[in-house]
Amino acid sequence: MASLGNTIKATGANVAFSAAFKYLEKDPVKNFPKLMKWADTFTKGNSWNKAVGRFQNWFDEETWQGVLIKRVLQDCNTTYLKKFILNFFLNSGVKGMPIARAKSEELGVNVPWAILMDPTSACNLKCVGCWAAEYGKHYNLSYEKMDEIITQGKELGVYFYIYSGGEPLVRKKDLIRLAEKHNDCAFGAFTNATLIDEDFVEDLLRVGNFTFMISAEGNKEETDSRRGEGTYDAVKRGMKLLKDARIPFGFSGTYTSKNYQTISSDEWINEMIDDGCLFGWLFTYMPIGSGADVSLCVTPEQRAHMYKRVREMREYKPIFLLDFWNDGEYVGGCIAGGRRYFHINSNGDCEPCAFIHYATHNINECTLEEALGSPLFKKYQEGQPFSDNLLQPCPLLDNPEKLRQIVSESGAKPTQDLDLEGVDVLTAKTDPIAAAWKPVADQIWSCGHYPHNAIINHALQKRVDLTCGGTADCGNCGRIKVDRPTEKPAHIV
Ligand code: SF4
């Protein structure tokens, strides 16, 4: 009944929203307050109402959030804008999340918010340090299998699907078919952007529910040295095609000991904003596979630098930045193992996370519900959060003893085709990294972290700890201090 109620509510919302959206089609920036007024009425009495209020406040103020909202309204094609609000907020949030909660209770397995899957292991590039190359080039999830996963997922309340790989756009025709068929879902892909062309852009404008996290590594020299000559220009070309067509996208950047300063610089982030990125997902380099170069892993000081810089840039850059490890505090630690998401590789192995290559179940031999109930996922969820310090969220990078225990107790097997790296070999590389990070993470956590319900507190500007600089009550801070810009940044217009 709960699901039916939510479906009816969401259907009503969709109809009402379609009428309200007409305002936005005419003059998005001018009419945004009218849409918010409608949203305020519609969400009265439920938890989304506060979010609506926050959006309106941000829009009214000259903050980076307000500028970002205006960028989205001005720079997004209206089909995309409409699909984003309908599929991402209404279907995945208002409709999907309550269905997922009800199904979790009914079935006794946790239903996540998103599913990440690899259409193929093939890639047209061979980047240094990318594990995708280790899987070999011969695995694919068939169109039918991906369709089945999404169909089963929607029944469980999952309306958000992300592709990684390999290079997912090697299968772009199938991905467009899926976006077209499941036009009530939101789709995203981690891509190197080199296969984005005019025909594909036309397809995207037709479906309107497919966005991209484009891999970017720093400047031309850094990009081409890691990913091959000419890659930088090809990435820029892909971004330009999307920007010119007003298709929303962001960047995905892996920071290493070599490029972390470039990636965290004002200049580089400004360049990404100028290239059209509305959001940026940051990842730290993980030493996965026998060919991994451990010297590329960031030191504790470099990771702390990223922690500080991302928070600084969030104060004034009109781009939504997210750091997959250092932001564990916003989401209660590790989100993998089906808690909020999980990963299906191109061979069908159901892995807890894109970075954790072990599995007990394969989607070619089980249903989605069975995969979600896998002993590996159960062990993962029992262990989460893996540390009381949410700046040490990861069972591989920060708590390797936990990953050894989970893999051994669940009987999970390695899935990385070429070297089948065992968990002891893998975690031997991260043991010293975790030990070195712990004292630094503890210090930041003891006096500089956002509280657990940080998203709300962040919005309420409760940032006392981060700005105390050693002078607030805790008295032991001073190492990680966020420097606020004193002048209005150039992008706030
Ligand atoms: S396993 Fe590590 S990388 Fe994956 S979601 Fe959890 S914390 Fe993040």
C-alpha cells in the first residue's frame, strides 16, 4: 500500500509539475520562484519542504549555490531540466525512496538509491593506473541484461543508474535505447568523452535523461602523460559539444600525489566551470591490481590539503563539488555494499563498490533481490560505518583489516580478471596508507569536522569548528583551517 500511495502521489506530482514547468520554459530564471512556490505547496508537511525552502533562499542570495542554480537554469536545455526534476527528484526521491524503504522491510534486504554498472570492459584508452584495463576487453553486459536489471530495480524503487567501465560509450547505442525505454529514470556515465559526437548529442537531446561525469586529470601535459597523446583535446571537444547543446554534465577527477595541486587549484576548477561543468566528483587514486603504482597514492598531508581545498572552494565556486572519500561525513561513511549503491561489473559480478573487486553473486545467475541479499553485502552493512571517524570511511583505504574480515567471512572471491588479486595482497598496500592517515584524520575529526547531520548544519552555516583556527572552545585545532575569500569571486556575478 505504501508503494501504491507513493506512486499515486508521485504521479499527481508529475502532472502538477508539468503544468508548473511551463513557467520555467518561458523564462527559467525569472520564473524559478513561481516553481518553488508550487513546490512549497506540494511538499507541505513532508521532509522535502525544507529543501525547497533552502533552494529558494539560495536562489535569492548571492551565494555560490544561488549562482549555480542560475547556471543550471540558464545553461540546461529545457528537456533536460524537466527530466532532471521529474526523474531525479520526483521519481528517484519522492516516489522511489519510500518504495525502496518499504521493499527493504518486506524483503529483508537493503535496497540502495543507485546502481552502478559496467556495460563493457572495453575501453578505447589505456590510462596508467586504471583498473578497467586489468579486467580485459572481453566482457559485456547484454542490452537485455541491463534492461532486466533496471526493470527489476524500478520495482524495488531504484530510479538512478550510473555506468562506468571500461568506456561505457563504446556501447552508446544500447545506452540510448535504455534511456529511451526507461524514460522515468535518471542515467549518468563516467566517460572519457572521446566518443561523444554530433549524432550522439542528437540522441541525447531526444532522451533528455542521460548525463556525464567526464574524466579530467589536470592540464594537457598531465592528461596526455597518463591517458595518451591527444586525449586532452578530445576531452575538451566532448565537453564543448555538450556545452553547446546545453546538456548538463560534470567532471570526474582522480587526484594523485602528482596532480593533486593542479586539481585543487582555483585556476583548474575555474577552467572546468568555463568548460561547462555543473558538478565535479573527485576520487583519490586507489592502488588496485598488480600493476598499481603505490607512489601515486596521496600522502596524509595531501589528502588533508584536498579536504581543506574542497571545503574552501565550496564556499564560493558555483559548481557542486564532491570528494568520494573525504565527504564520508555527509553520508554516514561508506555508502557501498547496497547501503546506498553497489556495482555490477561487465562480467555480471555484484561488487560492493567500484573499487572493491570481490563478489559472491553474479547477476547472470541471480535476481537483483538475491544479489542485494548476498553474504558479502550483509557483512558490509553489518560493518558500516567502518569507523566512528567518518573521515576514515573506507574499508579498503582506511580500515583494511575490516575488508579482510568481510571478504573472508563472506567467502567472496576476487573478480579482477587478469590478476585475481587476493584481499591480503591488496590490503598489504593500503595498511601503511591507513596507518599514516589515522592520526591526521583523528585530528581533523576532533576539532574540524562537520557534525553527522552535516548537510542540514552546513545549510544552517554551523561551521564553527572549521573556522575556529585553534581559538574556539576545543582549543586543539589550527592545522586544518578553511581560508575564506575576502573578495567576491569572479564567478559570482
Ligand atoms: S568501499 Fe570505500 S570507496 Fe567504496 S563507497 Fe565505501 S568508502 Fe567509498
